[in-house]
Amino acid sequence: MSMNDPAAPPPAPPYNVGNALSYGWAKFQKNAVPIVLAALVVVAGLAVLSVLFLAVQSAVIGTSTITFDPETGTYETTGGGSFLAGLVLAALFGALYFVVAAVLGSLLVRAALDITDGKELDVAAIFRFDKVVPVLIASLIIGAATFVGTLLCYLPGLVVAFLTQYTLFFLLDKDLEPMAAIRASFEFVKANFANVLVWYIIAALVGGAGAIVCGIGLLVTVPIVIIGTAYTYRTLNGMPVAA
């Protein structure tokens, strides 16, 4: 489809975080049924994983009891595992959570890319896993890097997650190999750091607002954020976006 084709999406407008959010909201309303079904699968899968983590954490680490000794004026912690065991378990869970979230989230990423292409969504189009292997490989690589980064006082893990957040967009949209998609995400984030950071913060706030309403709001806020992220990805890359 050429740029002179009247059916082609218009060139991307100058990027604006507010436009990304409003675009996500407008497109969510037009595609609510199929994209909520996809979001339900993602949210339910991650909720189950979180419950399993809490169960494992309780079984492995146990609970700690803090008591006060009036004679010495000191507090004592008894029971429970060590801080290191808790950190390792949290890092492992973080890596696993990222991998599962990425594989399930690829459904929403694909849907969001289709929306920005102007394609009509249907349930069958969303629930397809034709690129599940490269998605899984990329997720495992990033998950492992996030795990190591989390062990290194947590912050490096956040940095890795931040720099690789557009990996699936490049992988699914450009059909790149996993490592090439990861590198592309790195370069994209570095080249558009200010805009990406502001959108990252806004997206986190929107997602957090959805989580407050007993988690049900995530079925709305997660798709809005993913569509807004697809808009961000395409617009900052100078690619056309469907109106």
C-alpha cells in the first residue's frame, strides 16, 4: 500500500503523550469486545501466577514474627527465611512473570498493531500464536537479564525492562529475530528517551488506576495502554497511523 493510496493510513502526526492516551481510549471503544477478551486472558493468567507466587513464598520463606524484649529494649525477628532467599525468590518470580506477561501480552500487542494499521479486529485474529517461538525466546532472554538485574539491587532489572519494552512491537511488526528486536528496542528507547519515559510514567499511572478497582479496571486500562504504546511506537518511528 503506497503513501499515495487513498486507503492508506495518513502519515504519523507529531508525537504527543496526550494524543497517545486519547488514541488508545478512542480505539478501545471501537474494538472493545475482542480486545477485552484478550485482556481478560492476560489479566487472568497473571493473576493466577501471582497467587502461585504468594503460595510458594509462604511455603519457602514462611512468615516472620517480631517481638520486643523489654529488658534489653531491642526487637527480635524469629521465623521466616533470610533476606537473600526472599530476594532470589522475588527475582525468579519477576523473570517468570515477565516471560508469561510477554507471551500473553503479545496477543494485545498484535491487536494494537492491527488497530494502528486500520485493520478490523475479530477474536480469531487476536488469538493466534504464529510467532510464539520467537516471542518466547525474546521473553526468556529479557526475563533472564531482568532476573540478574533484580539480584543486583533491583534497579538494574527495572532498567532492563524499560529499555526492552518495545521488543515485541519490533518482533511482531518488523518480523525481526529476538536479539535484533531487543537491540531495536534499546535503540528506539535511547533515541526517544524523553517521550518514552513520559509515556511510561503515564501508562503506569493509568494501569495503576485500573488495578485499584479490584483489578477489574485492568480490562480497560491495559488495552488502552497497549494501544497507546503502539501509537507511540509507530508515531516516533515516523510510521503512518490509522485514524
